[in-house]
Amino acid sequence: MSQSFVEAPKFKLAFFHPKFWLTWLGILILYAISWLPYRLQTYIGKGLGKLLKLFAKKRVLIAKRNLALCFPDYTPAARQKILDANLDNAGMAILEASMGWWWPTWRIEKMSEFEGYEHIDAILAKGKGVLAYAIHNMNLEFAVRVAGLRNPSVAFYRRHNNPLMEYMQYHGRNRSNKYMIHKRDVRGLIQALNEGEVCFYLPDQDYGRTKCEFAPFFAVEKAATTTGSLLFAKEANCETVFLAPIKTASGYKIKVVPGLENFPSGDDKEDVARMNKMVESLVLEAPEQYLWMHKRFKTRPNKSDPSLYD
């Protein structure tokens, strides 16, 4: 096992200090809701989405702007329909996190299915690691728990600023997975892949100007796209797949599709462009479930270029 894994946080008596009481209240409410029938939880999720519209207006505007940038040919009404459904899914994502953390295995299995997982099994049979490029749908927290039931995985991890939430988040995510690696620990993830692990990586976020190429993403011609995803594929004994967590009419589906051929090819700009195309195709399967609230186009090709979000 990698020696750079994140150590599991321990429960502390200090968590009972009054400064954590509001956190405890939120945790207890979410825990109680997690035991309600799923259909009822979906209604609560939609209600939370309406609250987000009122109290997270900046995020809603970011999502609206991203949809306008990515789908300029859609009518305003069509984009608004996606946005409205996106807010419903954003509210549900809060509950999906608690489902992933606290649902028993039998309930997870009842609500989930896999499509294309044979692509991961085939790579593991070769004795290689699996680098799974996951798109950032908002049910990803729940999906990681689901995927771990089929094959416990390894992923990058960012600590929560609240120590109590850090305790809950870590142990919730780790219920069906192996261990987690610090988000900047490149060597740790490469080692995990060399050890034949299934590792998750999100290639569709704006990680800044360092180690990136500007490539098309939907209608945005120059979107900052990390080349870190190529580094792992180059350096580790692994093969790649793409993974999309999709909420369906009956529950949740983990869809796995084969990685790109001749990848990485040595042409980083072309490779990230091909990767973005694959991400686009998966996003379009359920665009209302994607994390449009992230400033995907924050980094501009030139530092002097005006922001796309002003």
C-alpha cells in the first residue's frame, strides 16, 4: 500500500464542544433524512434546490453562465430547463452524500447498477492499474460508494476545514473503498496504479494555469484542461477508462466506457482535446446532473483576458 495515504481521522471528545453543535445538528438531520424512503428524499432534495436558488445566487449565476457558454445554440428556454433541473439535482446531491456515507450495503445495492464494468475487469485481469477518468456529476459522492462495492478504489482527497465534518466525510467515503491520497500527492497515485488499484481522477475541472493546455470544451474554444490526467497514464502501469455516474428513473448507474486509443499519444494538446470530447459525450447523457456551478472557464489563455464570469 502507498505510504502517502491519508490517515483516518480519529473521534475526539473535543467534537462535543459548543462550537460544533450546529454541525452536529446538521449531521443528525441528514442522518435522519437518509433513513426516509428514497422517493420522499427526492422531494426534499428538490426543496433544497429551491433554497439554493434563493441563498446561493452566485453559484446559480455561474451555472447559468456556463450553460450559455457551452450551449449558445440552445434557446434560453431550453437552457433554463436544464438549469432548473440542475438545481433540483444540486439539492439532491446534499442528500446523496449522506446516502453514500450511511446507507447499509443492501440498500446501496438495491438502488444501483453497473454498465460496462467489464472494461475495468479486463484491465485488472492483465495485472494493471485502472485510471478511471470520472466526470463531475453531482451524485459523485454517492457513486464512489457504489463503485467501491464492485471493486474498492483509491482517490485523491481534500480535507474538510471543519474537523468534525472531516471525520464524517473521511469515514463515509471510506466505507467501501481502500484508502485515499492527498490531493497533490502525484507519486502516491502513481504508486497505487502500479500496485494494480482502481484509481479515480477528475479531468474536467479548472485546476489553473500550471500543467494545462487550452482545448475546446463544448462551444468554448479555449478551456484550461489539466495535463495531469496524461501524466498518470504516462508514468504508471495502467490503462484508462471513462466513468459517468448517472441518476436514472430507478436509482443510480455507474457507466464505464473504454479509454481512448493510442493515449497518451505524446501530443498533450491533442490528447486533452480528445479527452474533452469524451467528457462532452458523457455529460450530454444527463446534462442536468453535471456540476455546472463550478467556474470551469475561470483560467483564461492570457492573464490579461477578461473574465467570462463578469
